[in-house]
Amino acid sequence: MRQNRSADQARPLKVSRNVNAYAEGSALVELGQTKVLATVSVDQKVPPHMRGKKEGWLMAEYLMLPRATHDRQNRERNMQNGRRHEIQRLLGRSFRSVTDLRSFKNQTLIIDCDVLQADGGTRVTSLLAGYAALFDLSDRLIRRGTLSEWPLLHELGAVSVGYVGNELLVDLEYSEDMQASADLNVVATSKGLILEAQGGAEGQPIAPEKYMELLNAGIKAAGELSRALHAQL
């Protein structure tokens, strides 16, 4: 049994904006014991495939610090970790889906998500932190008059869901994730529109209706986390 929360309840969420003195946008998000620092940097150029187009580009990087986990992990040197690249692609796709890049013509937004402490759900916490940092950037640019229109098209939320035994749990801690027979990471808007769902069975196949139960629970919880995030922005 999980402590102090029901099966369909996410861990406590804490959001702090403007936590980096140098980045154009920044946020620290804590989801339970998982903590991610996200910064947004604005580069005054775009990659070759975007040159000549009437919009900018967005890319994301993800890194877990050596003592983010119980045992120290070696610092990544060659940046060839497959899991890292898969998470970065998820982050980039999700952030591009909710950002009007026409507002950033000939510019590249670089979102760095660094996991300071991990207790499950590092990629969904990175999504929440990266979105909060994008919000911080957008708010600053609007206030300065650099942008005339709000560039974020949707309110992003993300959560992990899974079956531990026969119970469907929302927002898995590490100990729960290790026991899950099936799990999903769901990225959705506050209005219930799906950006992405990653995952599936960890061992035996699951029935389609069980998968849909996971997906629907994830959409609902992602929307709730999105609203909780915005309440603190």
C-alpha cells in the first residue's frame, strides 16, 4: 500500500519559477521526491533544416546528475545513452506541440532538464518542469513587450500510470514502477487532448481494455497535474 495518498492521486507538486539568474526562462519542479531543474536558453539561429522558414525551432536535452539516485552513477561522457536520447525526443516533440514557434522566428529554444533527485517519473517531471520554464520565458517576454501574443498554445500535463498487482496506480514512485506489470507515460493537455503515450506491458501482454484504462487514467491525472502546475505559475 502506498502511504498518504490514494491509488488515483498524484504526489504533492511544488513549482518554483525564475530559479536561474542567467537563463531566459527557468523552473524547479518537485513531484514527490523527484526534482527537476529546467532552463530555457534562446539561441539567435536555427538549424539548417529550418532556415528560410517563418518560424523558429525548439530542442530539449535531458540529464540525470550522478547523485540523483541512491547509488552514484558515472557522469555521462559520450552522450550515447539510448534512454537519454529517447526521453529527449519525447520532450522535444511535446514542447513543440504546445508552442507557437512562429513567435520565435530565426531563433532556437533550448530546454535543458536536469534531474537533481529521482524517485520515479523523471521524464514526466521533466515535461512539467520544461513547460514551467517555457511559461516563465513567455511571461518575461510578454511583460517586456518583446512578444505581443502568448506563444503557448496548450497547457501541458504529464504523468505515469501503471498496474501494480491488480491495482491501477497514478504517478508511480520508483518502488512501484519496479513492480509494475504494465505502465504508461501520458502527456496530455489540461483539456484532455493527447500529445503522446509511451509504454505498455512489462511482462505478459495485457488486454486492450486494460490498456485503455491506463490511458484514460493518465489523461485525467495529466489534466489535474496541469491545472495544479498552473495554479503555482
